[in-house]
Amino acid sequence: MLTLKQARQLRTVLLGTLGWLVALIIFFPIFWMILTSFKTEIEAFSSPPQLFFMPTLENYIEINSRSSYLTYAWNSVVVSFGSTFIGMLLAVPAAYSMAFFETKRTKSTLLWMLSTKMLPPVGVLVPIYLLFKDFGLLDTRTGLIIIYTLINLPIMVWMIYTYFKEIPKDILEAARLDGATPIQEIVRVLLPISKGGLASTVLLALILSWNEAFWSLNLTASTAAPLTALVASYSSPEGLFWAKLSAVSTLACAPILIFGWLSQKQLVRGLSFGAVK
Amino acid sequence: MSISNLQVDKATGAEGSASSVKSQNRQKSRISLAMVSPSVLVLLVWMIVPLAMTIYFSLIRYNLLYPGDEPFVGLENYYYFLTDEGFAAGAFNTLYLVLSVLAISVIFGVLIAVLVDNDFWGRGIVRVLLISPFFIMPTVTALVWKNLLLHPVSGVFAAVWRFFGAQPVDWFAEYPMGAIIMIVSWQWVPFAVLLLMTAMQSLDQEQKDAARLDGAGPLAIFWHITLPHLMRPIAVVVMIETIFLLSVFAEIFTTTGGGPGYATTNLAFLIYTQALLQFDVGMASAGGLVAVIIANIAAFILIRIIGKNLTDKQ
């Protein structure tokens, strides 16, 4: 019996080591990016790359002293929160109606909504670009908010629909018998019950808008450009400032990374449309 | 109206007359319609208006460099787009990229999910580390890989190669598509891991134990119990990843710019270069429609296979 126990222990240790190894390899690029952000530019470019060095904050100080960084960051905040807010206003009632007043068209509507996500953005880039030009929406935060609301709406409706589906109908019937209007039903009964699921929908929408790079690169130039555009501008030939690039990237990714870590369990449920619990 | 709804309506409306039930139902469906319509309407406009414009532009000769000269040319743009050497390369690269990343993320996703399903020290931290790349901006991912990892002189890969006495590889020159696939996979394997490792937790442990008592080896258990259990989450991974992989853009834009030649140009990037670099709106629109048609074929196949799986539950 002892040998069996020992064998099991050995197996645990081996699998654990392997698990840690895989995790560290996958995480390494992020670790390296953060590490590089504390190097001087010369250290960042040195060959072979240095693992040990005197950490410096000069990159962060310089980035913050350029006021432009804050403009980009503020654009990211406004655009992602704005589009998520409007998206929720549209998606919650739609999901409510689909989950609790299901008709025979509901499923095809849901699938149709998802299929609009299959439209490659590049297929409609030209008309959107020209429309934006005509309406003066090019390089505006409003324009980006409109686009992000539309591209995230299908996934938001799906996720919220999934969460609402899990709520027993009796609870709503009880509220309705007490004379609650649909709006009251949503606000007083539904939202409190499903706040975990709604929170994760909000988080996913924030993550997707924060990281979106196709529209932000093509529809903005300077005034409304979010962090994705700032980071992309470091790919230009003269931008061989890797330590600063790393610092900007770290700042751009940190909030979303922490958001993601905190909400991973809820995210999974919504992202898989309830296929995974 | 679904059966369960009808039953509830019957139960609550039993005391009232049949007509009041009917009017109640009508009112309900009116309210529910009012609540779905905003979302449906904006999405409908979002789909139809740009699409109609794209179709129109694709039929005229329309170059922003020559304003005022926009004759109707029929299918000329399609002809030029489809016979352009970039199209064959772009279509092939799109397919190659999507299928490679899908295969890599499903295979590694399953393996890693099974691995971290075992109990070991620090498993929580390992999971957090594993899923992190999914939350990183594509532009950041691309730049970090290009400059800090794959750079032939000062990159980490080059250092590792040199450590083993090998000649460092200039990835974007020698294996441009391989490098792109590596970068995109790094972003999407974690997504598969995230979904699959959560799915592993609901795997019936007793079933596994019973199989083990019957003398089934780990491989047999994996093949006959674990894998079937993961089929639905894998379907979800394939569907969502396909949506995003068909239009990979930032990773190419910030690293290779589609080159060298057409080596890493996918359809999304090809149309982008035509529209915004060559200002040929007509041809770009034709290309956009071709991309939409290809995406719709993919969507149709996927929804046929997976969509049923997603809605017919509970």
C-alpha cells in the first residue's frame, strides 16, 4: 500500500511541476513585458537579454509626463464604459423578453444576432468610413461608442439571455401577481437575482471594447484614439523605445488583466452560453 | 409561445374567462416585442446599410484619388479582385491561419485543461497565469512578441537559441506565417483552457472511478469519458474562435504588415490595403463582399453543427 501511496505522491509532484512549467511558459511574455518596463532603454535592447538589473521607474515617469498618454487612456475609458452602458440598456430588455416571453422566432433571432458577429468588420469598413466622414464621426469618441455598442450587442444579449434562462419563471409570476409592471419586474426582481451574471457581461464588454483594435486603428487619428492606437504607434520604425513600449503596454493591460482574474468564473459561464458551468 | 409558458398562463388565468387570457397574452407579446425591437432594429440597420452601400460601391469604379469619375462597371471589380494574385494568397492564408489556430487551441486547450484538473500545489495561481494572455490587447501582444521575444538580435528566443549553440532565427523573415500563428495561438489557447478547465470540474468523478475499477487505463478514460464530456465546450470554443479568427487584423498590422510579399496577408488585411492604402473603394468593396460571403458560408456550417447544440439545452 505504501508504494501505491508513494506512486500517487510522485505523480502529484510530477503533474504539478508540469502544470507550473506550462503556466510559466505561457505567462512568460507578460512577465517579460512587465520586467522590461523597469529597464533602461539600453538594457531593454541588450543582447543577451538581462534578467537581473537595477529597476528604474523612468519609463513610467516619462510616459506620465507626456500628457498625451492620459488623453489616450481617458479615450479608452470613455469609449469602453460608454459602449458597455448603452449596450446593457439595449441588451437587458431584449434578453428579458427573449428569455421569459419566448416565441417560435426567438431562437432564430438569437442565432441571427450572433451571425452579425460573423460579418468580418473589413467587409463594411469602407461604407462605415464614408458614413462616419459624412456625419462628422471620424476620430470622435461618439463614433467609436456607436461601433462598439453594435459589435458587442449580440454577445451581450446572448450572455444575459443565458443567465435569465436559469431563473425560475415562478419568481416572476409571483411578482406579476403582486401587480408589478415589466419594468418593475426587471429592476426589482431580475437585476438583483442575476447581478453576478450581469456583472460578468459588463466585464466582458469592457474587455472587448478596451482591446478592440480594428475599428480604433482605422476610424481614429488623434483626438479620439484609445490606448490600442497609442500602443500601435510604437510599431513605427523610429519607435525603438522598447522599455517605454513595455511600460505603456503594462499600463494599458493592467486594469483589464486584473478585471479578468477577478471575474474568470463568471466569465466562463457567460462566454460558453451556459454550455459550461 | 413555448409550452411551459402556455401552461403557466392556463394556471394563472383559470379563474378568468378565456378572452381575458387572450388579451393578457396579446399585451404580453406586445411588451416583449417592444423590448426586443431596439436591439433587433439597431443590428438590422448595422447589417443592412453598410452592406447595401458595399454592394453599390462594388459595382462602380470608385477611387478616392479620382473623385467625380464613378461609372457603373458591373462585375469588373469582382473580376479584378478575384484574379488578383493577392486574393488567392489572402484566401489561403485566412483559411490556414484559422484552421491552424483552431487545431492548436483545441489540442493544447484539452491537454492543459486535463493537466490542471489534477490537484497540486498552487493550482489556483497556475490557472490565473494560464488564462492571462486572453486579456491582453492584440496590439500589445503583437508588439511584445515582435520586439521582445522574436527579435533576431535581442529577443528572448534568440538568446535561448544561442544558449543551445544554434543560429538565432529571424522569424518574421523566415517563417512569417508561423510567427503569426504562434502569436495568435498564444492569445487563443488560454480562451480554450479557460472554458475547458471549467468544464472539467463538472465531470462525473464516480463515472471515472467506476471505469478505473473496471480496469480502464488513463488513456481509455480520457478517450471514452473525458473527451465526450468536453465535446460541447469544444464546440463553443470552435465557434467563438472562428468568429474572431476570420478577421485577425491587429496582429498582422503591427508585425509584418502583410508581408513579406503576400506571405501573411489574410483577406481582412488585403481589403484594408486596397481601401485605405490604394484608395480603391470599388475593389475593396468587392473584396469586402467576398469576405462576407466566405464568412457566411463558415457561419452557416458552424451554426448548422453547433447552433443546435447551443440553444437546445436545459
